Amino acid sequence: MNFLYIAITGLVLSYLLVRLALYYFPKWGMMDRPHKYGLKRAPIPYYGGTVVVLAFLAGSVFWLNFDLKLACFLGIGLLVAVISFLDDWKGLSPIVRLLMQVAAAVGLFFSGTFVGTLPNPLGPEINLLGWQVGGLAVLSLVATVLWVVMIMNTLNWIDGLDGLSSGVSGIAALTIFLLSVKPGLHSVDQTAVAIMALLLGVIVAVFWWYNFYPARILMGDTGSMFLGFMLAGLSIFSGAKLGTALLVLGFPILDAIWVILRRIINKKSPFKGDLFHFHHRLIYAGLSNRQALLVIYLAAAVFGAMALVLGSGQKVWAIIGMLFTMSIIGFAVVLLEVENNRKRG
């Protein structure tokens, strides 16, 4: 398999579609609404996630050898993109979006893509398929739903800063690709995962060039939800790569968990957005938008590199170390934020 040609395919498709979107979206009125969020800037092309989706599906059709499992995976991803496009266009309720995410995860499970084991640093992997009710692996189903919903929401919530969701997604996809082609690591054929991860990584990287702050195009929920679904699925499609995805997406995932807990504690809806995510706190602490982006990119790249060299059990300890690291950084950010507020006052 010549992965160079696959990468070139993704690059060309993404570049051409982004350029077409930049030209035609303003003519078609497919623009964002900055005034809705109190932003004082001119509207820019929205719905850019359609570029990612179309480029990825076109490249996949060209390079992949389809079977039922793979067709279901990409078919569910397309449905996720279509429903998310309707959300961008008309606006759907949080409950409808959550039901869509759960349905996508359940569809993955019954089409043969599921979380079958969990890494265990103290011994053998934890088998989730052994405990069944009426022939249904309930623990595996629950784990698959939680995993897919968590990753989809994580990528969606960090899309509040230009270039963050696309940048982190690109790093995650390319890390999964490198892990998939690592010699002597897998007992299951990883060709399909490698092709999809490489296509997705290159396509998102091109899109990121136009999405980086200050953005010339935005992906919307169409892009962030599709990327979240694809990364969640690729990490479990043929052999568990949960530890890898957790390391690369660790900071955004921990931030998402913290945000949900904080909203519940404050008796607010966990689905109602706010401006207190980790990337917002970095900016409040005095970093520029670009500096905040680079901090999170660096964390994703460093922990992604660790994922490539560590074993499954070691990744769990790395995740624990990442949690400790984020706690220290979070504490430092809060102190800087307090100090900046004191100086302003």
C-alpha cells in the first residue's frame, strides 16, 4: 500500500473543496452569524465541515475495499454529518443531538465496531464481552456508547476557538495512522484504519490551514461532530486504541468532564455552552488566541508521541500522569487569571 498517494489524494480533494467553499459559500449565503454571539467582525463562510465530509468520503470510496462493517461505519458517519448539518442550518435541541450521538454509537456496536476490552496496568486487559444478558454484551454496549458520545461532544465543545478542533483532530488522526502501520504491533489487519486515518488527518490538516486563528472558514457542528464520530470509531474499529485516543485528546476530554461536573454542581444544564473551557481559561490567564492553541497542540502532540512508544498498560499510567499534569497547569492558569483580574481591578 503506497500511503503517499493516499495522502496526496486527501490533500488535493481538501484543497480544491476548501477553495470552492471560500468562493461559493458567500454567494450562497452559507455564512456564520457573528452578531448572534456578540462578535464585531464580518461574517465568514460556515458549514465548512461539509468540505471535510465530502473530501473524506470521496477519498474513502476511491481507496477502500468495502465490506458490510466498513460500509456501515461510513454510512453512520454520513448520517451524523447530515443531521449535524441540519443542526447548523436550523438548530436542533440538545436532546435531539444527544439522541443522534447515542444512536450512532448503538449503530456502530451492532455493525461490529465496539469497545471489547479495557487496558489494565495491573494485569490482563479487562474483557467487556464476557458478561452478557440474553446474548447481548451489555458492558461493551455501554462502554461503546459512552466512548462515542464523549469524543463527539469533546470535539464539538472545543470548536469555540478557531483552529482548535481541526488542529487536535488532525494530530489525533495522524497518530492513529502511525500506530496502525507500526510493525509487529497488531494481530488484526489495520489497512482500512490506516487509510481512513491518513485521509482524515491530511484532509483536516489542509482545512486547519484556513481554519487557524483568525479563521477564514468555520466547520460548524457538521465538521466537529463528524470528526468526533470518526475518531471515536477509528480508535475501536479493528483493535482497541482507546489509550492512544485518550492520550491525544486527553486535555479536551478532561476539560469536557470538568465542564459537565461544574455545570451540574452550579445547577445548570450540562448542554448549555459557556466561556469557561480550558482554552478560554488560558486566554483569561493572559495568553493570546494563538498561544492558547499552541499550548493545546503541543500537549496533544507530546502525548500522541508517547502513545506511539508505550504499551497498553503503560498508556494507563501515562493517562494518570496527564491528569496530574493538567491539574498543575489548571491550578497555575487559575492563579494567573486571579492575578490578572487583580491588576485590572
